[in-house]
Amino acid sequence: MAPTPGRRSLPWEAFTRAIGGAAVLWLAAGSALATESFQIFSPSIPLERYFDPDLDDGFSPLRQVSLSQSLAPDEQLTLDVGALRPGDLAQLFAPSSRQPSRFWSTAVIGGVVAGAVVSVLGAGHEGRGFNFANEEWFQEGTYAGGADKASHFVMYNALSRELGVSFQRMGYAKSRALWMGFGTAMAAGLITEIGDGLTNFGFAWQDLLVDALGSGTAVLVSHYNLDDTVGFRYGKVSADQPAECCRTAGIGKDYSQEIYTADLKIEGFARRIHVRPGPARFLMLSMTYGSKGYRFSLPEFRQRNVGIELGLNFPSILSAVGVPEQKWWGRIIYIFFNFVRIPFTQIGYYYDLNKGKWHGPDAGNVYDPGP
């Protein structure tokens, strides 16, 4: 059943409320469980040298390393690196025996689920019996021109990714942590769609499928350690609206001031193809998607824009200036810049699918809403 005009339940609202419900719990868990990183090997000696089966007894470039462990304040653990043999290294880097924190993981999962429930209850939709809706995908005639689907993908990708990281910091094995993040994100998405199904908007299976694609992509990117190469972001752009006298009775939310990106980070990509990027390591190439005018403009003024941008890679800049991602406060900064597209720090060209024309260069903020 097609939705009727009104206020649409937004993945952005569901995401922010779900994250809000777990934010304090996540920070507390991070502070309680975070450990300091340490360096054993000299950066001037290739790591594989330590695993050489013909390692001679005289090879000891580093004698002692102090490790920060869960010891008393006046205690220190000292490791004689010169005495290590290749077989010892496997034991040194064996998975931690620390037990996962079930309390904090349960609290975070509960916070995310509670946030999704709050989002549903506070959406203010017109209630009705459970029903389904066919919202389609990115067609010109959809209520948001497909921008809502891009929103679902990016929001649930971010939620799944950050939950996976959090669960790893709580002591869970990487693979299990990633799937816990995926499952928690999907639970939030399912609750949101069930809530829509009880209103005039209806349960949209397309939304739930895109939630799964976004969350699943986060699992793949993290599993293959591609976070320094691939990313997805949400951004705000400026866009005028028609005068109140002349606005159309559009459906749902106006996505004209939002843009979504899929990013190729030059630093990580160059590292994987063994190229030195130089200053280009602070840049990224992005494919963007956004629609304009689907809430208030006449059909002839609406746009569905696919773009290509060159912009700043803020996490690379943060790393270069020494902001520590291991600290809880540094982690928050990295999360923000990994997820948010900062306005006017990029330039690009955009192809309007509705009119079959390119426009630019600009920052995705140029739009004529019509009368």
C-alpha cells in the first residue's frame, strides 16, 4: 500500500536515538575496558625478520620492552625480547584470554533496541492496522527519489560498524563482535519497520533489505580490514525551498538538504597497491547520491543526483597530527569524521538523472527549487 502524505519515519532519527540510548553505556564500557597499545619491534627492522626460521642467536635488536598491563601501580612487566625465538612469538600474539564483558555488551544491545523503540513511539504517525508498502527503489516517481534508501544504507552501515568495534573492545573475538554488531543493527531496523507497519506508511521490505546490505557491508569491510580504504558518510547541504504559497503536497521528509557518500580513501588504497601517495593521502574520492525537491517542488524541478567528488580525508589528517584513536575521546573524534561529510571540504560534479544533465563544479549545494 502506498504511503499517504505525512511525516516519514526516518533512518536518521532511528539511528540517532538508537545511538543516543547506547552512547553513555558505550563510553563507560570503552573507558573501563580500553587498554594501552605497546610496540615491541623496532620500526627500522622488517617484522618478518623476527619470524625467520634461520634467526641467529645474536639477533636481538631490542632487549627489553615494558608492557602496560592490568598490574598494581607499582608493578611492571618486563619482557626480554632478545630471548624470544620464532615459536615464542606465536604465543606472545595469541588471542587474549580476557573474558568478554557480558554486562556491557548486554547494556549496549539493550540501549540500541530501546533507542529504536523510542524512535518508533515518538514518530507521531497516524496509527492503523499492520500493513505493507511497496516503496520501490531509486525510480523518479518514488516519494524521495531513492534518497531514503541511500540514508538507510549509510546509517545502518555506521551503526553496525561502530557496534562491531565496541564489542571487540569488550573482549569478544573479531568475527563474533562483527556479527553481534550486524544483528543488533538489524534488530533496530526491524523494530523501525514494524513501527512503520502499524501506521499509514506501512512495512517496507525494501528498507529492511537496504538495512541488511548496509550492515552486511560493514561486516565485510571490517573483516578484511578495509576501514582505511572504504567508507560511507552522511552530509548536510544547503538547498532552498519554494515559497510556502507554492509548495506541493509531497510525501514524507524533504531530503533536499542531505547527501550520502561512498568513499575511496587514497591513503589506504595507495598502501594496498604499494604506491606512495604523498600529500594525496589526505584526500578521498567519493561517489555521492542525493535527491532534491521531492517534498515541496513541482516534478519538473526535482533532481536525483549521482556525483563524483574529491574531498579531504579528515581521519588521515587526525592521524598525521597525532590524535590517538585508542583513547576514548580520540575514538569519538574519529567516529564523527568517519561518518560525517563536512560541508565545503570537497568539490565535485553531479549528474541529474531526471534531466540527463551534469552540473558543477560545486559542493552539492546548488539547486533551483522552482516557484
